[in-house]
Amino acid sequence: MLNEYIEGTPKPQPRVKAVNRGKHAGVYTPKTADAWRETLTRGLARHVDKRLEGALAVKLSFHLKRPKSHHRTGRFSHILRDDATKYHTSKPDVDNLAKLVLDVLSKIRYYKDDSQVVLLYVTKAYADDIHPEGVKIETEVIS
């Protein structure tokens, strides 16, 4: 159904923060992921208002920027070190990355409700020449 690669810097869904202003307490959501949310919304614009029904399988493949420490130094700085890993095993967590993408899909009304997602497969690897920084989103109606 949907098979898109959205380039950009993936950000996790921020957690709601509590704040105390004098005698009044409140909560707010930090704006740290607003640019990524907007990039996803623009990239998925042709899928607005599809309102899919039924059970959905969603596959999200995140590609994050590789740190400079994974590369050699000097004139070989363009070559990866032998011990550089393929998978991104530090923050952000895959569940928080996925949550933001699923929220955007819900907000653009790609499906009726994100409770329709019954199968979710998420990977998190480092970006490379083939897969630039961003996310590949694949969906399929399975019933």
C-alpha cells in the first residue's frame, strides 16, 4: 500500500513535561521533533485522507547519522573502522521513533486509528550511501 522513503533527521516522540509556574501546574510537549514531524507530513502528503480500514502491518526502517568516531582518521577518514557496527544501538529508542511516525500517519488520516496497526516491525541502523538519513515506511492491509 504505502512504500515511501522520507529523508531527514529522525527524531523520537518527545515526552510530555510537567511545569510549575507559581501556584499553577501544567504540562506541555517540547517542540524538539516539530521539524521532523513537518518533514514526514510533507513527504506523506499524497497519502492524506486514505482512511484505510482493517488490520495493518507497518514496517519502519530508520537510518540515523553515523558518528565520526566510526571512521578512520587522516587521509583515510572516508573509510569506516573495522569495528564500526551496522546497527544503531544507542538513543533514541525505536519505540519513540515509531510512535512519532504512527502519530503522523494517524494525523493525516492515512488510516482511521493507529489501533489498526497489529504488526509493527522497526529497525534502526546507520545511514550509508544507499540509505541516507531518514525512514522507510511500508504498510500493508493484512485483513
